[in-house]
Amino acid sequence: MSRLERLPVDATGVGLALFVLSVLFLYSPLFVSPPGWTFFVLELGVLFVVYVLILIGLNLQFGHTGLTNFGPVAFFAVGGYTAALLTARDPYGAVGLGMPWPVGLGVGVLAAVGLGALVGAATLRLRDDFLAIVTLAVAEIVHGLIETFRTVTGGPIGLQNVPRPIPDMTGGGGGAEIVSTILVVGSLALLAYGVFHRLTASPYGRVLRAIRADEQVTETLGKRVFRYKFMVLIYGSALAGLAGVLYVFYNGAASPLFFTIDVTVTVWIGMLIGGAGSDRGVIGGLAIIMGFRLLTRLLNQELPFVGQDQFASARILLVGLLLMLVIRYRPEGIWGDARERRAES
């Protein structure tokens, strides 16, 4: 366990308290209107806390259990689109059932869990690399289905007129809804972090790390390896589905642009830079990547003679270079535990 992991903070209690306070804030007459120049940063903050939810599940799967999931965006998309289909009201050229948003929230998470169960049942008894191949393929299949069934999903246009629970509660619009969203989603992410950090610090977590180190030896010790791996995949799928639902409700729409391969790349790079298996470290790694995106976009505004396409390509190269440097000189990640890595090698 890294030094960062030993900081005495009860994340579960803090997350629960912050969630209660954020809900009270939604129903209070208080109004927060941040300066206009901060809106871009706050928008990136919303995306960050949404990605943290995905990353917590992915780190549980890969960092603690050794399950290589290359398709977290598939569960992210299934959760979001299921919620949008159930709750959208008269979307243009698509299906919208107009149900209350709590129904979309619950069913969206269950749909992501169902996909996770299907993928797990089909692959987890096979070699580890099959999960990586299947999850990558499932992500592309889900994105292809969204683009293909245009009369249902709206195709490239997406689904509009999806309820926006938090903006509806605040009534302030603009900065108020962004700040409220960060508080609510951030508190849920902190609560999820606290729950799964306790889980991985318990004997259950030691079994997961034993599976990561040597699955066959763990099986001989009487542990039901398939059941552990299956449940870990379910946990991660539920968190990704919840993230998708919250992001769709925040935007009031579901679009294929929200659920591209960039989501998978971003959370994976953040996890590897921070240190897979380090619960706080992976969030720090994600913060580095998101901060880099913010700084480079601001830099692009200061360099108008450089085209956006060229700058985007250069940004990808710089992120790849950063990842290469970390893997070369700090293979366990910036906040990873080198002793655990040496013990498993």
C-alpha cells in the first residue's frame, strides 16, 4: 500500500456527508454564480468526476484483480442510452418513453450490469486475454448499434429532451447547475471510492490481489475465483452505467460523441500514470490527464496560427510520450507500490 493510501481519511463518511449537503444545497434558496471565465474549467470538472466513477470500477477490475477491461465505454454508453430512451420526451426521430428520471436511473444501471453479466459469463472461464478482446469488441458493437438504429437512438443526432434533474432543482441555470452537478456527482464518486477502498483493504481485497498474482494457486486454496471475478466485473459495470446515466441527465441529451473510444483511452492512461491498484493514485493520474487537456486547450487559444487538428495530434503525441516515460522509469505508476509489482514479477 502506497503512502498516499495510508492518509487517515474516512472517504465513505465524507462522501455521504457531502452528498447530503449537496442535496440540501439543491433545495436551498442559495444561488452560486461563478465568473463566466470559469465555465470551461467547471465543465471539465463535471467530466472529471464522471470519469472518476468509471475509473474506480476499472481500477477494481484491473488494478486489484487483474481483469483487463478495454471496453468501459460500452457500459458507460448502455447506462446513458437506456436512461435516455426511457425518459426522453418526444425526441426528434428517435424513441422516448417519457418516464420519470428515477426509473431511467435505476434501469440504466441495471442494463449496464446485465451487459457486464453477459460478458463475464461468456469470457471469465477462458484465458484472461479473452476478456480484453471481448470488451474491446463489445464497445465497438455498442457504438455501431447506436449509429445504426437511427429510428431508435437518433443515430448521429442522438436523443434530445432528456430530463435534467439537477438543473430543474436549482432553477438557477448556468453556473448554478454546473456547481451543483459537480457537488452531487463528486460526492457519489467519493462515496463509491470509500466503499470500494474499504472492500479492497479487507480480506476480500486480499483475495482479489491473490487472483491477480496467481489465479490457479488461489483456486487451489479453496477460493471461488470465477465468482470473485464475476462480481468485480459487475461492480465496475454498475459504476460505469451510473456514470453514463448521470452524464446524460446533466447534458439533457445522449449523443454518440459522448461515448467514443476516447473515454476508454483517457481512463486507462490516467490509471496507468497514477498507478494501477492505488485507489487514490489512479484519481491523481486522471487529474494529471484532465489538467493536461485543460492547459493544452488554453495554450491552443494563445497560438491561433496552429490549427486545431494539428494541435490535437500534437496533444496526443505528448500524452503518449508522458505515458512512455512513466512506464519506462516508473512502471508501477507515479503513486503505485513498487514492492507489490516486484513481488508479482
